[in-house]
Amino acid sequence: MYLRDRISKRMREFAAAALLRKLQPPHGIDLCSNDYLGLSRHPEVKRRMADAVMSEGCGSTGSRLLRGERSGFAAIEKRFARFKGTEAALYFSSGYAANIAVLATFLEPDDTVFSDELNHASLIDGIRLGRARKVIFPHSDVSMLARKLENESCAGQRFIAAESVFSMDGDVAPLKGYARLAMSTGAVLIIDEAHAVGIFGERGSGCIEAQNIGSTALLSINPMGKAFGCAGAFVCGPAWAIDYLAQRARPFVFSTAPPPAIAAAIEAALDLVERNFEERKRVLSLARFLRQLLAERGFKVELQGSQIIPVVIGGNCEATSVAGSLQNAGFDVRAIRPPTVPEGTARLRLSVNASLTESILGRFADTLYTAVRSVAAA
């Protein structure tokens, strides 16, 4: 069979390039998940969700435009909109679905979207589905974005799409610069707050709050599967835009609604995020501590940034080998390889969470140093 032969050839190529992935459950000390505040296992979040399952059942049984709507969805959308300081919010089953929905719904063929070169795959796929002309600008380069906005013609609407905290590099986007450009050019600013919401800002609502750009960002996408430890994502913005999404966004209209009990879990997680300011500060403090430890051992890491810390190894085999050594030592770290990151930049994506301690991070830094030296000497 032609298709099977073609796939077999591709799989052999993946194996030869050390690009085969394996499904591997969690094990060891967590240094790779997005559960930054440990809320996925928090007793209150679990209790509230379990209680909701007993009262609401396991499945929603249909699209929210049919029988899948529940009062819990509407209530948590209103509360999350207040948390983000927007008029309205709409809940999607995943951050990927939310990004695709926003971009595929609002972009039209006469429009031009300016996209950061390191944007997440979900933003890229949404832009493709939107059929607007795409202009890629260098990563977080406000000056180059300004030049492209000035020089690129557009018959329709201009859009700027970017993450606020980048998932593979852990750096924070210059949202204030983007906001100034959006205001001066009439561009619509869309920000994916996946790795910022729950961590950044005085209230924990993300980098839009932390950088004080307010309503300049028309829409933000706020996944709940990371710092909130739950699932799904809220798109937040003005009521007119959210109403339009509910009418036209295909991932919303044609998807079975998420399990109703997830709304109760998110509400519990939001309670904890709003009142646990010190826990959010602790995560970023521990991240700074680990960055310093790694720099002292000769690793090229930025001393400032988010809770995500990339350690670039380079080769795919080498990154996999280092990750394996760390796993054998009891640290759950995974190798990130192309196409998730560019060729030649295979890395360990370290993510810091609130359950870690300075002692654990010190042991980890020493183990990582030894593992990298061992691989280099082999």
C-alpha cells in the first residue's frame, strides 16, 4: 500500500534524526509541566469538580448552542471577564481551539496579520485558516514591526498577533510597544496569554495587566490548562466581539461543550489565584534563582524572564540523552526537538512550579551540569 510505505519511510526518517516521540506518563520531580501553581491537584479544586460531577454528570451531551449549555459556563465566563477587566468572555474546550477560533473568525482575505516568528502552532494554524495575508516579523522586534506596518499595504484590517510569554523561550513580549503601534496604526492587537495568566500581574490576570495596556488589546486568549491546572480557554474582549465569536467561531459552534464540572474546577482555581499573590511571586522568585544557578554553571540563560527557562543543547540525540540522564536521576525533564523549535536548537524546556525548593533546584542544577558534560565528552 502506497500510504503505508510512505508513512513507514517517514517514521524511519524520524528515528534516524532522533525525532521519534514517546508517550510517557509523569515520573519524578516535575520540572517540565505547565502546572505552575500546583492547582491541578489542589484539594479544593478536586473537591469542587467532584461535587459538580455528582450534580451535573460527566458529559455535556451537545454543543452549547444545543443542549450543552449550563448555567455554570455562563457564570464562570462573566466572572473571568471581570478578572481580565473586559466586558465579556467565551469559554472554549482548549487553548488551541480558542486561538484557531479567534483568528479564523476575525481574519478575512483583504486583511493583513503581522505575526511574531516564534508564535505557537495554534496561532499559525488559525492564521492559515483565516486566509488573510501573513507578514512575519522578527521575534519581539518592535522597531521592525513598526516598519512592516508602515510599508505593507492592506486593503482591509491590520492585525498584530503574539504571545505574551513565549512557550519555548520563556521570554516576555514587549506588549507596551505593540499597544503603541496598534493605537497609532489602527491595528487590532490579539494576545495569547497562555503562560502568563495566573502568574503575571498584581491580580494574576497576565501580562496585559502587568504591562498596563488594558483595552488596547482587543482580544486575549487565556488557557486554563496551565497555571490554573484545569482545561479549556477563555477568549476575553468587548461584548460585540465575543457575541460574534459565539455566532461564527466553528470550534465553538460545532464542538460538543466541555464537561460541565470543569466550570466548578475553574471557579475554585480562580479563587486560589486571586488570593494567593505570594504563591505567584514564589514561582517567579524560584525561576530567578534557577536562572542564576544555571548561569553560574556556564549555561547561556537570561537572568530575567518567566517561569519557563530554555537550556539549548543543540543536537536532537544530545538533548534526548541529557533528558534521559535527568530522568534517571529523578527529575522529570523532556527534550524539545524540531519542529517544535528550530533545527539545531533542541533543548530542555524547564518550567518552575510552586512545589519546588531552592534545595531541589540546587541538586537539579548540579545534575544537569554533570549530564551535559558527560554527553559532550562522549
